[in-house]
Amino acid sequence: MATLMTLSGFVWGGETSAVPFLNQAVTAREAGMGGASVALVDDASALAVNPGALTRNKSFSVYVTQVTGMEGTSRGSLGLAIPVGKGAMGVGGNYFRPGSVDLTNDTGDSLQRVTPLDCSVAAGYAHGVGIGSLGVAGKYVQSKLGNTASASTVDAGFLSNAFLRQRIRLGVSGTNLTGTVNYDGTEEKLPTQYRAGFLYNISQNWLLAGDFFSPQGRDSYEAMGTEYWVKNGKSWAMAFRAGVNTKGPTVAEGFSGGMGFQFRGIQVDYGLNTMGDSELSHRMTLSYAFVPAPQKTSKTPVSQNQTRADSDKKDPVHFAPWH
């Protein structure tokens, strides 16, 4: 077990719980925003970030992310979401492979060389509750380091409706709320983490997001990020992002940035994070949101009140350009 904790701390910056990869940024957009996303997320990755935000998916959406960074390590995630009645459901998965390592005993003697693999699969549902939406997800986690350990856990979250002239949203979530993994008789808690944050629409194309994190076994920290979209009508759009968080020992280790390109329902995002000691983490996310064909214009006259009612049904703080 000591070998696993040393390995995880080396890769993820000193986490003290088992399988800490569960609390890392899921998409390149989230990473580029410094990790601030609990009120920002509006795609299928909401399942992992804030299950309550699954209702932001107004049509079928899917994403896949690949992470590269330290030599020999790899990480990826994928998921999909679909509206269901007045709610939405999602499924997804996540994996982390740190490369081959040597297992040692208490005296430092090498016992065997293994290739660890951590992974998780989850499914969740969110439903509107008047002032916002509540979501919950069940997750199965498996960790392999010599022997294989597994656990089941629960995530939950809430996302408010937009308020104050439709400019602000608030979100809260708790991940890995239950469960432990057992390595050769030693139980380790899953990395429970609570977070709360906001999304503020500065202008039609410019937003600001901030999160407060309270992870188990570590000091709390903050994250802040901004995103600006340059749009060309409804054909394409490009996003530029920058963020920072106070998770590391120095602010210099918390800077991040990225960009995205969207064409119709397809979006490609890139995120770059500093990791300390001149190490960089690169994320690429490919996502797709189904864009329904435009409806034919009705020849039946529409009253002004009906037009306004239809307009109010739209999601006013939804920044993906195709919405």
C-alpha cells in the first residue's frame, strides 16, 4: 500500500487518499479554466463534475478526453448524456495508467514489476426541482497494483437556475462520498471532495467561473477561470481560456490555459496545466452535441405573449455556441 501512495502522490501532487485520479479535471475545457467548472459544466462531463448539471444537456451529447504529461503515464475519460423527460441521464468512464513500477518491501527490496491501472464507470440522473436541478450518480471503482481492489461510491450535485438578469448560476457537488478500497488488508478511503462555485456571464461571449474545493486529507483551495468566445455567425466559433488555482505549493504551479474550436455540433478543446518542476499536462477533448434540424417557419400567426414565453424557455446562460 505504501508503494501505491508514493506512486499516486508523485503523479498527482501529494494526494493522500486512494485512487486520487478520480478528482482530476475531466475535460480540456475544465483544465484550461483552472478546474473551475462546478457551475460551468454544460456537457456530458457533468456526470463526473456535478451530476446536477446533467440537465444542461438539451440534446444527445458525447465526449472523449486523452491526457498526456509525465513520461509513461496515460489517462482518459469518456461519457454521454441524453435528455429524459424533464431530466437527463448520463454514463461515463475514466482510467489512469501510470506506467510500470517496482513493488518493494519495507526494506526497499524489489519484489516484482507491475503495471498499475485505476479505472471507474458511472451512471447518473438529474431532475429539475424548481430553483435548479439535483443529480446523483453511482460509481464503481477498481484499482490494480499487484492485487486488485474495488469499491462502490456515490456522487451528488446541485445546479441553480440562472438569476440576476440571467447572468449568474451557482453549483455545489460532492464526489466519492462513500466507500473504501482494501489493499492486502489495508483499507483506504476514496478521495471524498466537496466543491462550490459560481458562473458569471460578463457579456454574451465572455464568462468568469470560480470554485472552492474542500478535498479529504488536503487543505482547501480555490480556482478561477475565464473564457472568451469569438463567433462567426452560426458556422464556427473559437474559445480562449485562462485559469489559476491555489492547489499547489506555489501559485506558479496553478496556472493553466487552453482554447477550443467549434463547428456546428463538433467541438475540439485543448488544455494545458503546469505541474511543478517544469512538468506540463496536456489534455485534448473531442465532444459532439446533436444539433436538431431547424424547424420550418409556421404560417400561423403567433401572439407576442407566446413569443415571449417561448423565449423564456431558452437557457440564457449556456455558452456553447451551438445553443
